[in-house]
Amino acid sequence: MARVRYGARTEAEIQAAREKSSKLPDIWSTGVVAVWESDPDAVAAVLPPPLKPTEKPLVRANISKVDLPGYPLGAGSVAVAAEHNGVEGWYPLVMPMTHERALIGGREVFGEPKKLGEVTVDRDGLVVNAKLARHGIAFVEVRGAVSGDLPVPEPTQKTDFYFKFLPAVDGSGFDADPVLVHCTRNEKVRKLERITGDVVLRESMFDPVADLPVRTVVEITIGEKTTDQKGKVVERVSAQALLPYIHQRYDDPQQILDGPPEGSEKAVGKADGKGAGA
């Protein structure tokens, strides 16, 4: 009988796939990173326990083109600064990806809040424009001009926090206790430039990052980097405490009831008059 590819793999095939995936070459990306100081109450409001706010209410948008051979990928995220048991890192609220292949693994293995979306990074000479978009709305746009080179930083390790869970079959709660994941990334940078510009947040029912207003732009950069990542379950968390936050992961139709704050504008931007490297 011919090989049935949906059939069970042999132990040798499983082991070969595992070994190959553990020896991936460096994959470089070109990305724009914008960090801004936001409203401390808004940042605290999006953090499920046991995550806590850090000293500064920072928000970070990462918008990248990833050089996958024959399979270019747009990858982005919007995250807020958070702390857990003395470890400082970032809690991503949404991670748009342009291909399903990148989306599925991150959601199923690490609990990453990945969603299909549009991710663009355009550079014309010194002018840079980067966007995260879903449902026809560019809910984050970073725009500006390259204003100088920055020193290439030493390799560093960064931490992201994710909650991994399975919604219950009957639609109420979870099938098992959720877990908190610390995902550590080893990052190497080979080129880094400063951008002087601004961040524009647009109202979106399904991606309401406009609720995290730009008070002060901390920095905007464009660079070339490569990362690897490893995840570790650090604790089981209270299902009851996490339940009010799980709509963050999905395009929940009930969010149509969550209108924008009174007096909010369709687009909110903040220019950094001192330069993005301040």
C-alpha cells in the first residue's frame, strides 16, 4: 500500500523531525520597534494576575519582515511591560502574523496570542512606514525618518509572558487549569538605526490598542536581528482570575458592546520632538 501521509509516523520519523527542528539556522528579520509611555491605569488593566505592572507603564510595538527562505513572513506584536516573581518582561496583547504556519505553532505550543493579519515594513531611503492591520484597519502605524546609526547592542535575553489554556468544550471556563509561560528569547542584532517619528493608534473593535495612549515616545528604531526562543511553564494560575481576560485572545463578537472611551479620537499619535533615541 502506498504511504498514507495522515497515518501514524514511526518513532524514527518523529525523532528525525525533532532533531531537524532543533538545529534551525539563524533567521534574520528587519523590524521597526516603537516603545512609548502610556497611561499607568490602562496598562495595569490589561494584565491578568499574577502579572503586575512595572515601574514605568511602557507599551511596545514590534513590526517585522522575516527572511524565511521562499516563505517571507510578516510578524508583529503589541505588548505591555510586566513583571512576575522578580522577572521583568513583556505581555503581548496581539501578535499579527501573515501566514497560518507561523500562527498555529505559537498559539498551540506557547500560548501566544497570534492572529492572522497584515504586517508591512516599507522603507524608501530614510523614510520608514510600518503598520499592523486587521479587518481593514491599520490599528498601529509607526512612521518617521532614519536619523542616525545606533551602537549594535550585545546579545541579550528577553522574556515574554503567555497564558496557555484550552476553552472548555461546553463553552464555560477551561478544560484544565491554565498555565503561565515564561518565553525567553536570545536576541542578536547586526544593524540598528534611530527613527525620529511618531506612533499612530487607530480605533479597532477587535484590536483596541488605542486604549493604550501614546503619552511619550521613548524610542523608535529599525534594525536587523535574529532570535531563538524557549518556553517554560512556571506555574498554574487561577482559572477564575484569568477568565475575564480570555477575550484578549479572540475576535469576540461581544466586543461590539465595548465601545471606545468617551471622547476618544479615531487616530491618536504622538511625535517625539527630541528625537526617538531620547
